[in-house]
Amino acid sequence: MIDVENLTRKFGDLTAVDNLTFHINEGEVFGFLGPNGAGKTTTMRMLSCLISKTSGEARIAGYDVSDEADSLKIRKIIGLLPENVGLYDDLTAYKNLDFYGKLYECSETQRKENIKHFLKLLGLWNKRDVTVGTFSKGMKQKLTIARALIHDPEILFLDEPTANLDPESSKIVRDFILDLKKEKKTIFLNTHNLDEAQRICDKIGIFNTKLMAIGSPEELEGSIWGNKTVIQLKEVNDKILEAINNLSIGNMVHDNNKLTIDVGDPEKENPIIVDAILNAGGQVQYVNRLSPSLEEAYLKIVRGD
């Protein structure tokens, strides 16, 4: 659905995006993580046909972002939540959405149905006739999300969608994104919220001018120290240690009655380890997976540790 190869953007001598390559499948939620100034918004603006690329290739649903005719087609099939909301403060919430619906050539029936649907979903229906200039930052953010969806786009570009939102509103937006995912919407998500990315993203790219790592949240977490299984026993003796060593599974650390074992495939190897312990007369109290957080993976990758 989104194909990017060696995409580069320079501003004079400054390289904001350097040889970026990735692929996003249809219906995938892709999280783009990186520090401030990493080039995330610049990337999104290129993919949304708001600014031109310096070099490289990018295609959205098969359309070339650098082709003038294709860029018009891209704008019709994408929805964009930009960094700056850009609403008309003198218009009401309803009239803002109706105006943008007309720009996208939505029928009057479609506009009415979608405006009511999204304003109700985002808790703004009772504010539909209030001018947007009186709205809080969080209310404007939710209205801008509705604006990005007014024409029922195939692909969504969301730049910090939960910024300025309180915890309850943030949850509404996260749940809403998951609902859109069920509808096979393809979503490109810029976010600083690692917990948010872990909850809703199928794939994450960690980016700082260059793409530093890409994979599922689980793959990125496992990249720090691999998979480790922690087994707490009532008592550890030499017979149990010998039984585990005979499996030749991975490195083992013995700390009192707790064993920490490196495993390649936890689902396959954990039952084998537990069976060996039981056959050696051991009593297992619990088995846990020791896993780093996405935050630890992110910081390790960004710092180049």
C-alpha cells in the first residue's frame, strides 16, 4: 500500500530524511518513532504530497508522489492529521467539516452522515454549532481527526493524534484507530507515545534522519537481549541443573531458586525445560518471560548502544 525506497529530502546542506526505505501493507498500522527533529513530519509531508522529495521513490497505493497527476489521486484517497490543526476558527465545528467534505466532493448525504457519526464518536456532537475559535486544544485535535476522515479515505497519515488530549480522550482516539484497522484502513502514525505505539501498531520504524530499525513491537523488544525465560522453583539442586544443561538450549543463570535461561523459541522450548525439571523431581512455582520494554529498545537503538 505504501512503498518507499531511498527517499531523501534535503533543505540546503541539511539532510532531513536520508535514504529511507520501508513497505507498509494494506490494513497495517505503522508507527514512526523518533526524537524531535528526526525528520518524521518531513517524511509524512512528502508522502502526503505536501512537499517534494529530493531523490528516491515513494508510491501510495501504486501512485507516484512525484507525479503531478498521481499526486491529485493520492490526495483523494488519503486523510491527513497534520502537526498544526489548521481549522477555521470563525466557523462552527459542523461547518468546518462540511466545508472540507465539499472540497473532497462528498455528497450532501455522505457529509451529513459522516459529520454526525464522527462528532458523536469523538464527543463533540453537542458542540457542533459552536465556533471552533472557542475550542480547547484537545477539542480542536479531535475535530481535526474527524476532518481527516470526512471523505472515508483508504489511508490515514496521523501526526501525533493524541497530542493535547486528556487520558479519556486519548483512549477514545486509540480505540478509534483500532476500529479503523478492523476496517482495513492503512494508518501511518507519527507518535512520541511509546505505550500508544506498542498497543496499536503492527509494525514500528525507529527513525533519526535514517531508518535505524524496523519490526513488530515484539521483534524490537527482543532485539535487546533476545528471549529469556525465568523459572522459579521451590528448590534448585544439582540434578535439576544437570537435567537442564543436558538440553543444550542456551545460557542459564542460577540465582538462589530462580533460573534465567536464554531460549530461541519460548513456545517450543519452555515446555521441554519444564518437563526436564519435573522429571528431575523439581517443583515449579511459576514461569515468566523476561522481556524488555519498547521504551528500552527505543532508547538503545536511538542512542546507538
